[in-house]
Amino acid sequence: MADPKVEQPTSDVESNYTPSNDPKNMQEVTQYVQSLLQNMQDKFQSMSDQIINRIDEMGTRVDELEKNITDLMTQAGVENEK
């Protein structure tokens, strides 16, 4: 079982990093940082899309719930007092 205190690599760039392949020059450092930033941006975009989809689903459910409540109130003879 993995040690919960040790953060596991979350990308190919992170998992391929070892002291022996430490970036040696500015170009390699720049490329490494750009890869990390791109990976973070991709993950952030994916999570943002998931959050937006869940919010849309919740909105749809709330709309359906309001309609069902209105229908039940109508069936029970209670007037809508908005």
C-alpha cells in the first residue's frame, strides 16, 4: 500500500523525473515547466467541465422538482402563491 504522506506522480512529466534526468540547461527547464503547466491546465479544464455539467444537471433536477411540486399542489387543490 502506498504511503499516504508521499504524493504520487500525477503526470508523465512528473513520473519520468529522476535526479539522473534532471534538466541540464535552460531550454530543458523551460520545456519541463511548460509541460507541467499544460498538464495542470488540462486537468483544470477537465474539472471545470465536470463541475459545469453537474451544475447543469442539478438545475434540470430542480426544474423537474419544481414542476412536480406544482403538479402535486394543483392535484391537491392548493393555489400557487408566487
